[in-house]
Amino acid sequence: MNFGIGNYIISLDFRMGVGMDLEFVDSRPVWTMNNNTGDVKAMCMEGMIVLVPFVNLSIGKIYDEVG
């Protein structure tokens, strides 16, 4: 499940793990899809990832590499 608040994207996913973790990332690769064309593309995410038992919560901004 994904939704946006301002410039931030919030993603909630299920996982098969029971550990707890907090990560701050600046270039994590993520898959994105253009809803108009259906094109799938790898982009970078800058933000925070919270791993709790069976849940992966990602909060951050998605950007395209320039260069």
C-alpha cells in the first residue's frame, strides 16, 4: 500500500521477519511505475525505513539520478 503526503511517499509492506530495525537511507534502489504509460523504472529513495515484526514501513522521497 502506497500513498503520498506532500513530497513524501509512505509505503507499507508485509515481510516474513520478526526482527526490529531502523534504517536511514540516501540512495536505496526502488522500483517505480508510471501510471499513465505503465513503464517500470528503477529510481533512488532518500528517507527512513522502519522494520518491525511482519511489517516494513518506508517513508521518503523518490528521485531520479542525474548524470
